[in-house]
Amino acid sequence: MTESKKQLVSIELCQSDLERIRAIARRLRVRESEIIRFALRLAFAKLSPLHDQNAYGRDLIPIFLECGPELAYHFELDSRTLDAIVNGDAGDPQKRVDPKDIEILTVSHMMPGYQLHTKLKGLPKLAAGRLNLSGVLQQYLYEKYIEPSHDEQRSYRASASSLQVPL
């Protein structure tokens, strides 16, 4: 389908979402359909790593740093399903994401803050003090998978074996 061709689709929206779309459209002085297309483009931009069939493991951490708990909640993804999505048939063990980290991502939206805080406390180099939990989780995953130093990789591997998240 080329950019100039458009196709009609039907979607179900709750009343509050429809009211928000209408309010934004009025304020921007555009059609409601333009707001919906814009929202879709934003979502596709955020989810673009999932569209790349060659992306797996560490390649997908940025998307899960940004919206992992929301994806897990909205699509009701359990840790096994999320592990299959992230690691798939990842042949390179260096690119794989630890299943325990995937469990943390999966349950982070469900667990009360103090329980997640307790689970993250034992992780290396994280001052869990007054940081918000999503910030602590993002810092941990970023340092472990996106910008790891060699010492941190060894430290994370050692601490991951002692980290347990109840399901």
C-alpha cells in the first residue's frame, strides 16, 4: 500500500479514548482520523525494534526499558512468552537477556513498590534509596545490557543467580 492510498478500518474504542481523540483534534484543529494516524505512527516508532526480525536479546532492551511493563500488562504477557519474544532462537549467548531480568520486567507493573524495591536492592551498583523504581530498573537493565563494562557483566552474572522474583 503506497502512502497516498488509505484504507478504512474499524476499531473499537472506549468512550473516554474517543473523547480524548475528539478533544485533541478540536484543539489542534484537525480531523479525528489524523489524531489516530498520528498515534499509530508514534506507536509504530516505539515498537519498531519488534518489527525487525533480526533483532533479539540485547537489541530489544531499549523498547522494554521504555514500555516493557505496559506491553506486558496490555498484552497480558507472562515471563515465558516475553522470554520467547526477546530471546527467541537467539544463538549468541552474549545477546541473550537473562530470564530473571525478563521476570522482573514482566512483574514490575503488578508488584507493589516495596516488593520490587526489595528484589532490586541486592543488585550491584544500584542505590535503590530514593530513586523511583522504574528508574532503578531502567538503570540496572541499561547498565547490564546496553552499556556494560566487563567488570559489571561478571558482577551481574554472579548476582543474577541469587535474585529471585516470586510469580
